[in-house]
Amino acid sequence: MNGSPASVVEAAFRHYRSQDREAALPLYADDFTFTSPQDDHIGKEAFFARCFPTAHRFTDQRILHLVAADEEVVFVQYEYGLSGGEGYRNVEAITVRDGLIREVRVFFGGTV
């Protein structure tokens, strides 16, 4: 995968929202880990089984800020609405190395 870490992250968000698993899979390294307040260092297989298929709950999602912290880490702040009417804002620290997402750390924010 070529492209800047920011472009890789933007593509991953697009593929998540459209639920295009086949397009998303090559963006993630085999040793990928995902951590959130609900998941502790789960691997690629668990992420795609448990977390990736959840986009149907969202009515909308928009990236508010996407900032490169260094040559590998990208911070993304995004806002989303759920079908029940609730809105939330989260931040993710995403490590992209050699064009592949290696790690995602999600920090849940409050309601909007």
C-alpha cells in the first residue's frame, strides 16, 4: 500500500463506513492490534469480526480533525450519530508504518 499515513487512515474510514471489507483488509498489517475502552489489544481477525461490522449503527460520521503527529502516528477526531439519536465524539491514535495500519488506540469521548 502506498500513500501517506493520513491517506491510509482516510481510506480505512471510508471502507468502514461503506462496509467494504475486501478493500479494507489490505490496509491492515497482519500483526495489527486494536485497543479501545471495550477491547484490549485484539488482533486483526477479532477486529474484523467484532468491530468492523458495526457501521450499520451509525446514521452519520464525519472526521473533524486528521493530524499527523509524526511520520507514523495520525490522530483522528470524529463525530458520529447513532440510529437512536445519540451523538458522540471520539479520538483515535493510529500508527501506520510501511503503508499499513499497525495499531489503533481509541479514546471514547462524551456525547455531543
